[in-house]
Amino acid sequence: MATEAARVVIIDDEPMVLQSLRSFLTLETDYDIETFDSPTAALEAAKSNPVDLVMTDYLMPGMNGIELLLAMKKFIPTRHACC
């Protein structure tokens, strides 16, 4: 039975960082990689598309990484019970 690739979302306001991370993860993994240079665009996408992992820059204009992760948590259901 084939399993669906994990969806990884990367958010950074630096295009070079996004391209580097996307390239590395695409070459080294089977993950479905999606990048965003805007925290608000990433949040909009998370509302309708399930996300397995979020990687974000801390210092971005308009919203820092912690604020983004707290907002993302509202749209990402918990898949596993935690201890």
C-alpha cells in the first residue's frame, strides 16, 4: 500500500533560503515541499491543505516565526497523541 508523502511547508522572506532548502529536501527526501515568502500566504494555504511539518524563519516582516506557528496550530490537527 502506497503512503502519501509528508507535506512540508517552509516560510522565509529570503528567496535564496527558500530555494536552498527546497532543493536540498527535494533531492534528499520524498517529501512534498511547498515554500512561501509570506506568513499570511502560508496561513491561507494551511486552512485548506493539511501540513505535516512547518519550518519558518523567526525574523520576518509583519509576523515573526513564533506568531506564525501559533496561528498555524489552529489549522493543523494533531495527528498523534502526545505524552
